[in-house]
Amino acid sequence: MKTIMPRASRHNARGFTLLELLVVLVIAGLLLGMVAFNAMPGERQVLQNEAQRIALLLQLARDEAIVRNRPIAFEADNSRYRFLIRDEKQWQLIPQDDLLHEREFARAPIALSIAPAIEANAMPLRIVFGREPVDKPFVLTLAMGEVSVAVRADGVGHFTVE
């Protein structure tokens, strides 16, 4: 015995139309695009992160210079920065160091300046940490376009990002 479904119930049992599925996909794509766009950091956030990392590494380099009893330098140009140690005659990269190794800026080029000026327009820029626990205060400024962030050193080992 065969049961026949009424015409109205067959009409209610159908699935989504192609047009409805396309509308849902377009809305989902727009939402994902907006989330991805908002998740990308802006220039200020990139510079802020870079300055925070540099401030921590400068503090570490200063402490290392005191502990090793040898000068350590921070050297940077507009695309990368690194740390050097002074042997008897010349500056060399610090060998096999997990933290004080050469790094590239996340978004290059970055304009760097230091106040008070160490050497007029010297590139690469170099900050030397000696064996003494007290040094001259300075402000290292990182700039990208109209945005700038400063790393302020007070001379006694405190580095802050502004």
C-alpha cells in the first residue's frame, strides 16, 4: 500500500535555494574580511611592539656589558638591528646568543634618531654600553611615516617606551 504525501508537505520539505546559499556565503566573506582587516596591526602598533622589544633588549645588553666586563653596542640602520661585543681591537657579532642576535624590523624602512646625538647622521646608528652601571641618558626614536615612538633610557638601566 502506497501512501501519497499531500502536495503542501512536499513543498515544505525542500532545502535551501542556490540564491540563499550564495547570500549566506557573501555575508560570511564580508564578515571574515572585516575581522581580518581589524586584526592587522597599524603602523603605531607595529612601532610600539618594535620599541618594546628593543627596550627590553637594550636593558639586557646593558646588563650583559656589566656582567661580561666588556662593551656591548646596539647597532641599527633603517632595516635591521644587531648587538656587537668589543674584543681587543674591533666590534664583532655576539656569537651564539638566542636573544642578542641580528633582527630585521617588522616593517622596514624605519627612520632612527637619537638624542643627544652621538655622531651627526652616522649610519648605522650605534649605542655603546660600557662596563659601568651608570651611563648617559638618551632617547632613541623610531619613526615610520607620520608615526613615531621613543625609547627613553635614564642612564641607570631603566628603559621606557613612549
